[in-house]
Amino acid sequence: MSTRILIIGAGRSSSALIKYCLDKSEELSWVVTVADVDPAAAAAKIGNHPRGASAWLDVAKTNDRSDLISRADIVVSLLPAHLHIEVAQDCIRLKKHLVTASYVSQELFRLGDEARDRELIFMGEMGLDPGVDHMTAMQRLNVIREMGGKITAFRSFTGGLVAKENNNNPWGYKFTWNPRNVVLAGQGTAQYLQDNKLKFLPYQRLFSTLWDVEVPGHGKFEAYANRDSLLYRKQYSLDDIPTILRGTIRRPGYAAAWNALVQIGLTNADFPILDSANITYHELMEAFAPSGSGSVKDRIAGMLDVPPNGDVMNRLVWLGLFTKKRIKLRDATPALILERLLLEKWKLAPGDKDLIVMQHQIDYELDGKTFRDTSNLTMKGEDATDTAMSRLVGLPMGIFVRLISQEKIKSTGVHIPTMQEVYEPVLEEMKTFGMELTHITEEI
């Protein structure tokens, strides 16, 4: 009897997941349906595969969504995080397993009892970050615990970048992930623990508080704090740990320039700019600049307290923010205008390779000494379609779908992948796709 897999979403991160499912479909008797609001995108990902099908789906159309889910056994949702809850409620009602790569919301966690009652497996945070970071961290933490080590600090940093040989823009960054998420990153307040002291970083300070990350063979990076690192104390069984921090990796200089965009107001998604279609980027910057003499660029630099011809302003100039080019977006927010501009400037060229960098730093005490266990993961993509991001987001989900279909997962309810029955087989199979962690342990 066939297992019916429904994948909702055919965007940037879906390629490796869809390929994995199609590659396994003959062996495991799977039928794989990819549904998207753009049916051509879904059809392109399926190709002419005999066990694949594509479908049109506007996820807001309740009946259409429910109909597709009713015909599946396992649902993988690649939708934006805020849309998962409606899919999850359908999966509860229709008794279907659910896998996503997004952060698990409180709403989703509340479905845990109902999912358990129906013997359903709902797995969230099964991508890269969150996902591979959880699994690799838990594996190392448990190795250290088994040695008898007392863990005193946990820091984890992950970033999706462009490979060094294709790093041909001053930001050192190109899109391999949802551009909207990049533009709105960090809004709210980041929380972490440092030496038993609670630390808050509001948005206006987030990109000016940085950590240095060095990865052998790849050089130096910078990292800024992620959302709420405290959520993972319990999930990682680190309730009494003095220091815990999760962060996002970028190339040096990125954060200072992004902080400038924040201070100017260009990441604001709260208000539409009237007649934005007819104004130029230069006029937009004039509207944000303080009044006075001097060029718009000089006044913006003065407001930011940075040199007019320094690294920060050079990055803003390179984006085209001071050109006389029309914006051509009606009643758009500053964030939408910025997103559209970045989509053009930060696009992967067809032959570009992306680079994923992940580092965990685990400090622990053992036999009266203090050690730091540093694990590094790097993976390079092949081109703009077969990206390392797509692999490291999609393959863990695909492998987990296989584990569900083969009835190898016993934990029903709503989870993230911190259980040994999940992370051991997933990480073992990920090695066959070239994902390997290196470990260095040193006394500190």
C-alpha cells in the first residue's frame, strides 16, 4: 500500500526535500504531491517523475486545503510560520502526521495533547536553524554528559552565506532563504543568559552587539543574537546553565551596515508610503534624512555618525539607495521597498554557490579542569538551485518523513528534534549527503 506524502510549498528551500522524497518513492512505495499557489513551480520540481504529482493550492482556501490534506498520510508544510496553525488544525481533524521546518509557536504546542490522543507525530523545527542545530547540539551535549562533564556554557551560531569564490558584493551576502525573513530579522527583543545574568537586546541595539566566530578553513565571522535563547534551556536539559546564547552568523561588516538600515527606518513594516510608486530612492532617503545643508548622503552619514565614504555608507550606496531610480511600488512600506531592492541586488547568479556555517561552543568542567568543545559544520552548495541551504533545510525533513513512514518514531504529540530516536538516525543519514561535524576540545 502506498504512503501519500503532501509537500505544501515549492519555494527556495524545497528542492532537496522534493528530490529526496521522489528518490525514495519507488523503494518505499510513496506517492509525492507538491502543492503551491504557483502550480508551474510545483510541476517544475516534480518534473516527469512517475510517482510525483503537482497541485494548485491557495492555502487560504479552506476547502481546497482540507481536500488535499485529507488525501495524504504525511504532510510537510514549507509555508511561512504563521500559516502552519491552520494546516496543523486540519491535520488534527483529519488524523495526518505533520512536519515543518519553522519555529514551533505556542499555538502549535497547545495541540500536543490532541495530537497524542490521535497518535499523531507533529515535528517542528526540523530544518537547519532551527533543526540541524538542535540535533547536532544535543548529540554533543549528551556525549559530554556521558563523560561526566558539567556543562557551564552553551553558544550556538548558524548562518547561510555566499561562498567565498562567489562573494562579489560588499555585503558578503546573497539570498538563499525567504527575503522577508531577512528584512524583518531581529525585530522584537533578543534574550540570552551571560554568567547567570539575564540579558536583553532590543532591536535598536541588536546589530551593534556582536560575537566573533572563527571557523578553520573559512576565517572570521561575526554573529548577532537570535530571538529567545532561553527557550532552549529546558529543551536541551540545561535548566541550571549560567550562559546560553544562540546567534546568526554573517561576514564581518554586515551587521554595522544592516544596523544603519534599521536606524534610518528602512526595515519598518508599519506604515505605507503614499505615492511610493512615483518617488525615487533618493527622494525616499531625503524623507528619512535630517534637514540641513549638504547632500542627502552626507546628512544620512551624519545622522548615523559614520564617515560619508566609509564601509557602512559604501554598502548603502552600492544598494542603490541614493539613485534617482523610481521605486515603482504602490503604497509600499519601507521594509517592502527594501526587500524588493535587495531581491535584485542579493540574488544568487545561476552558478553561485552558497555556504552554510554552524558552530557550537560548549564549555564544561571535568576532573577539576574547564574545557571548551567546539564543533564546526560547513557545507557548500552546487549552484543557485542545488543550494546547501536547500539540502540542510530539506533533507532532515525528508529523512524524518521516511522514519515516520517506516514506523520508527514512537514519540507522538508536538516536538522539536531533541530526542535521540530522532537525531541519531537523521544525523547518520545526513553524513551520506556530505554533512559532517568536526570537533576540537581544548582546556580553557
